Amino acid sequence: MKKLACVLALGAAFVSTNVMAWGNDGHRIVGSIADQLIKGSYAEKQVRALLLPGESLEKVATWMDCVKGTYCGPQTPEMTDYTAANPKHSEYHYTDVPFQLDEYHDHGVGTDEHDIVQSLRQAIWVLQGKDGAAVNPHKFTRRQALLLLAHLAGDVHQPLHVGSAFISKDGVFVVPLKQEQIDGVNIFNPQGGNNMLLDDARIAALGGALIPAPLPKEGEAAKAAATAPAAADAKPAPKTKPFHSYWDTTVVDYAMRRVSARTPEQFAQIAIAGKPAVAVNTGEPASWPYQWANDALAVAKLAHADVTVGPAGKQTSRNGAVYTVWQLNVPDNYPVPSSAIAKEQLIKGGYHLASLLQAIWPEPAAK
């Protein structure tokens, strides 16, 4: 518990007050923070020139997830054109560096030429006006590059989207030194925590005891809740929750509840009013994704602190493939430090996105 105790300092500030990182609310928080921070700047003018009427960074922050299916509504021609031109678009969202490592290195274990760090770099170069196969192999348009930044700036701050666990045949976390070692026999890849399963009832009980209850919903959200199907008609809740899913959505919900925010915009306003100390990135903007990934690796160590692997089992996917899953055990106070980490990472994501946009489009020199 020593490592986790270090994280509790983060939680103290809270007392008073298919991979889809952060879920909708988390991504919208990152976008909303950036919207508010660049307001009135030259960067905001450039952003608005690339967005459609009525759009904002908050509203387009989920676009890269929406292109994966129809759960955001019917696919638009823009979405279908993007997915057709980018058949590996789902892989732009993450990298799988062993969480025990300290730095992301090109061509290192778990990295890829179209992973999140490389995709961010390419989007940055496009918005800087650079082009050509060396800097823009996917032929992103400037608008697509902005849509990617609005989303991936959130993803890269979700620790499990950078720092990945690998499990040995003996059921312990290990560090593969070469990609070939991850063979599914001696070393397994649990897919960024998607195949590591928490006891959903236990997590819900821990969260209910340690995290403030949800605030009553307002307006349209309240109407939607009132007209939702009765519990008897609903599908049974799953008995397990993927560790990745916990970090995508559960910790965001907890973080919002702990600051009494009903909406992403409210969370962003509360965060900015708190004047958070966020580390400033240095060097060329295209190097910033490396800095963000290295920070996420440090946070991923905290996310896995005192987490232990339980018995392995087998599950079958919809297409009939059989894969290995592991029960995962977390400390009894895990919702407190994990939601504190989520708050900090969401704020970093918003501030770093805003800083990046202002670095790409600095204020014009006075004449």
C-alpha cells in the first residue's frame, strides 16, 4: 500500500470540494477546458475556421470515437470518408508501452508507426502547415488533424492508453523486452486492461461508500432518465467490469461527483477556477506527445499500484474467438486515489490541448 498512499495526497484535495478513453464526459471535459482557455485568442479564430457552425472543441472531442459505429447517430459522409481512408483508425487512440517503463521510445515494445504518439505528431505537423509522406502518411486534412487533436489529447492522458500491463503465464505483471516475447503462451497482452476484470458489485459498493452520490439530473437529462426503461426491462448488468472500462468512465463519473459537477462544462469551469498547476511543455510542439506519453507512464504506475492479478479464465468473443481473461484485485480505497488521478489527468489534457493550439497558432506580432 506504500505506492497507493502516495496517491492519496491527490485525493485529499477532493474531500472538500472497443477502447474509448474517458468516455463521452471525459473527452468533453478536455475539450471544454481548452475551449475556455483559448477564448478570445488567435488560436480560437483558427480553430473556429476549421469547425462547422455550432461546433466547439467540447462537441467534436468525441468524433474519433463516433466514427467507430453508429452509437452517436448515423455516420456522416465525412466519417465514412475518414474511416475508408484510415482502415486502422481505431489504433490511433493508444500505444501499449509496458507501464513499468519510464519513457516512450520509437519502435519500442508496444509502440507502432500509427499509434497515439505518432498520430498526434502527424496531426500537429499538418496544422503547422507541413505536408508530404514523411510527416503526413495518412493524408489528414487540416480539419481532420484538429478533430484528432481534440480527441487524442484526452486519450493520451488516460494512463491505460499509454501504460499497458502484460501478464506472465504465472499470473504476475512482467515487462517484455521484445515484441516477440508477447506470444500468448509465456507472456500475455490483456489489451490495455480490457481483459483484466474487476468484480463489478464490489467496485460499485466501494464507490458507493467512498464517493458522493450522483447529483440530481437537470433539464433534458432528467427527462431522459424519467422516460428510461424500467429496471425490470433492462438487460442484466455485467458481473465484471474491465479494468480499462473502469478507467474510461467510472473514474470520470467519480471525479465529477466529487466536485459536484453535473456537466463537463461545469467540471471545466470548476477546474479552471481552481487555478491548477499544470506542467508546461517545452521544445517543438511535435515533441509534446512524447512528453505526454512519458507523464502517462508515470501515472499508469500509480493506476496499477497494489493491484494484483487473480485467477485466469477463458471467454469467447462474438466471432467465436477464445481469449484469456484475468480477475483483478484492487485495494479497498481504490475509488479515492483513482478518481483523484482522473481529475488531474483530465485537467492536464485540457490545459495541454489549449497550450498546443496556442503554440501552433501564436498571437500575431504587433505591427
